[in-house]
Amino acid sequence: MDRPESKNKLRTTTTGKIDLHTAMLVERKDEGLGIFEKLSGLNKLAEHFASTADPASVVLVKQTVKFGDVRYRRCVTVSIEPRGLFLWVRPPLARHIKLLIPWDHIKKTRASRLYGLPAVLMSIGDPGQGTITVYQDLFERIRVYLI
């Protein structure tokens, strides 16, 4: 039987699994970043590519995007702009994050799958600051800006 350990802020069971319900409700530390931002790598992307601006051009709302190993389903606004890829991550009950990733920071792409559908995984930054996976049809709009 899995019993939570009482003294941990993020309760783990005796098998070492994180109690995700507790993780979602735990008070955010480290400059307001929650557990999913850390697991997905959004924290690293926000350090380098945070934006305060709103999208300047065509906006695609309620997109599904995968950051690292965490999927953000229908809660990302995407804008494909000449200056870069704008992503506004707005998960329910969590901090909203705006990113503007310059086109020259998207280094490598490879075929992938997202919810079983064709997708493309993009490596961000030179020392590998994170990965972003988008559906193939969204990537086709992005492709024209990649060098």
C-alpha cells in the first residue's frame, strides 16, 4: 500500500511517485515557477526567451504544444512573426508564460508524434535550452522562417 510521507512539500508515495494532485496545489517557490514548468523545461526557456509583449501578427489560439516531456493541451497561443516564434502558455490554475523565440535559436528539427498525430520536435538554443513539439501542420507555417 502506498502511504504518503508527511514531511515532504511534494508528497511522494513509498514507491517514489509524486502525488500530482498535491504537486498542483503546492505553493510555488523559485520565482513563481510550479512543478510542471520545471518538468517541462519552461523555466529554462523563460530565463532566455521571456517576453512582455503581446503577439503582433496572426494568432492561433488553443494550440497543443509539448515542452520537454509535458504536453500543454489546447492552452497555448501561437503567433508566427518575422522576429520569432511567439508562444503564450496559459494552463488552467497555473502561471501564464509568454515566450518569444528568435528564429535563429531553433537549431534542429526531427519528426515526432503528439497525441498519436504527426508532429515535429524542435531543439531550442545552442547548449540545448529545451525542446518544443508542435503538430506537423503548425510546423509547416513555421518552416518558412527557419534558416
